[in-house]
Amino acid sequence: MPAWSPDFWEHRGYSGRKSSGIPVTVPGMTNPESNAILNEPPVAGNELDTLVGALERQRRYIAWKCGGLDSAGLRAKLGPSSMTLGGLLKHLALVEDDVFSVKLHGREPQPPWNTVDWDADRDWEWRTAAEDSPEQLMSLWQDAVSRSRALVAEAIGDGGLDRPAAFTWPDGRTASLRRLMIDMIEEYARHVGHADLIRESVDGLVGEDPSDGD
């Protein structure tokens, strides 16, 4: 079954554990043909599965590094930076909706983004994350990811990776779905590095994969 099939994007949980035994729930993408979770790009797959797998791997890393923490853990900062894991979750939820809903499909922003005065508060999602509970932050991000999966599937069925986005850059160029997927993978990869450092400073959790602590 191709990765763009809506049935391919079934949301399943992957239970990773840190060395202390605290469970961390990491959402994954299930291939119904093998009932195996796609945690990474295929070794020798096609372009679509490679891009999808790469993005899902980055999402899985964020879910692991931000999971299983209380409010204090999600608000913890490292050094002079104001970045927090809670802020990362809220920021990535915003980026998911902006890229795959607004930019790709040309849809209007939805709550909570549609009520924000972004000109007056450009860092709103980072700043306000401290006001949200861990459950609210994780749910906001997971819901955005679920929407993105459906929106990408819709776009793949309407032109594949070459499908043009609904927006244009100031110079008149229009990005393809392929370019948006690459941009999203890059966005996650940058923030996975941030999450690695912050999470280690909170409770010592380290590693590149949830199974590292088993």
C-alpha cells in the first residue's frame, strides 16, 4: 500500500522507555501490510516513502524527547536560551498547520492561531506555552500532526510530490509538496537537536532512539 493512502497514516503508539523505566509514548505511522511501525525512511524505497519516513522519524524523536514530563520539565530552560520543550511542541504544532494547511492547501488558520496578533507578538507560541498543561501541549501537537498527515495524503492524490502549493514567494515562485516536505524535515531536524540538549538537562534522558534505554 502506498504511503499516500489514507489508510497508511493510521495513528499508533510506540512505547519507548528511558533507563529509569518511565514510559514515553511516541506516536508512529503504521504500515497495514506488515503491521510494523515506520520509524525511519526505507533503506531503498521510493522518493515518497523516503520523504514520509524521514519526516515521521523526526516527529518520533520530538515525541520521545518531549514526552513523560510534568509542567516543570516542559518549562525548563538551558543556559541563556529562552527555549523550552513545551515551546517546541507549540511551535511545531503551528508550523505543521501553517505549512500543510495554510501554505499547501490555502486554508485559513484555525484555532488557536487565528486569534493571535502575530505582528504584535511574533513569539506568541513560545511565550504562551508556559500557560498550557503538558496534556494540552502534547494534544495540540499530535492533533496538528494528524491533520498534516491527512492533508499530505490529499495532496499526493491530487498531483503527487509535484503538486504546487497554494502560496507563492515574493519573487513569484511556487513551492511543490516535495519542497514543503523537505522544509518540514529540516525544521524538525533543527529542533530535535535543541530538544536533545534540553531534555538531558531536565532528567538525563539521552540517546537517538527510545530503544536506547531498554
